[in-house]
Amino acid sequence: MKIIFSPSKEMNFKGKFDLHNSFDIDLSNKFDKIYEKLLDLSKEEISKKFKIKNEILDEFLKDLQEFHNLPEKKAIEAYSGLAFRQLKIGEYTQKNWSYIQEKVFILSAFYGITCGTCKIKKHRLDFSIKLFEDISLYKFWSEYVNSFFIEKEVVINLASNEYSKLIDKKRINLIDLNFYENRELKQISANSKKARGEMLNLLIKNQIENIEEIKTLKLKEYSYNKELSSINNLVFLKD
């Protein structure tokens, strides 16, 4: 069993970094193509494609030029969006870190995919950006990302729709986890992000290995609903 998770635009590289339990990314030449393409873009093109300007644009360009000298941080600690803020990283044991290394994979338009303990640098790129003229970033990364999963392997989907589109559902056994506000299956984006983070934290801390164990987990505000669930879609309803 493996788990996929979305990155966040927010990243935190302030303070000192503990790189214990971290690993280097085995970067492919596909990453080089991403980086080289970004370097080829003019300031005006980057501003237009990324919808950024002024100080944010200048910082982006500076980071891009100095990328290889930028500090590194474990992926699961580098992202600081709402979902990641639910992780109790300071409480993780060595067994928890081993679980993250083996089972938690964070999808990315920039790196393709990284394990949770892989070292990454500050970056900015999402799948809505048309970086190449002849191919989308989804197609660009598809084969590389899906090669990380064994055929028919159980993969727990805690990623957003934007990122889970990368996964070939015909090749693996993808189990979606959805968090709803009521029986009408209403979703609130911020609440879902928070719930996905809480769920990932529970999976890590309890070192969950199978679907039946997931069904027993109870979040602060959500619990498993058997009636609304199906084989490949586990529904958690707000209490």
C-alpha cells in the first residue's frame, strides 16, 4: 500500500533544517527538461504564465538562477499549506519516518513525484501552467510518475483532483478518500484539505497497512460512513 498526497504552493524554508531521515531524489532527465525550459523563459513570459509580478516575480527569478545552491528540506516538511499543517511532525518516531519513506508520495508538477522524506528545494509550478507548447505537464510526467507503483498495487488517494489526474487508474487499485459535510455530499475545499492532512497524520502515526484499518480511523470531525462508501471510494462524513 502506498499513499499519494498533493503539494501546496506555500513552502517554508526558514530556520534550521533537520535532514536526518532524508534522502536525495533520483532525478531523471525529465526534471532537467523542466528546469531548462524555465530558464529559457523571459521575465515577461514567466510573469504571464505564472501570473506573478513585482517582488514575487523578482524572487522567483532569483531562486531560479540560484536553484542549485538553494537549501534543501524534506518534502513533507518543506510544504506548509493547510493540509501539511495538520501533521504532527515533531511527534514522529523513527518507525513513523520509515513509514513516510516507504509509503508517502507527494505529486508535483516540478519534480513529478517525491517520497515524503526526499530532499527538495523551493520551487513554484503547477499543472495549470502551459510550460511546453506541444505537451501538457500531465502527459510529460505521466509515465515517470506511474512507474513508481506496482501494477494492481493499492494506492490511497489523499491528493486533490488536480494532482490525482496523473495516476493511471487502470494500472493500479486507487482508493479515493472523500470528506463530506453532510449526506448530500457537499464538500468545502478548506475543510477537505484539513481532513486530508489529519488523515495522513493518522496513517503515519498508526502505521496503517490496509484499507480495513483506515475505516476504523476517526478524525476530529469526520468518521467513516459505510452506507455511502464503495469499494474504491471511502466516504468520511462530518459528525
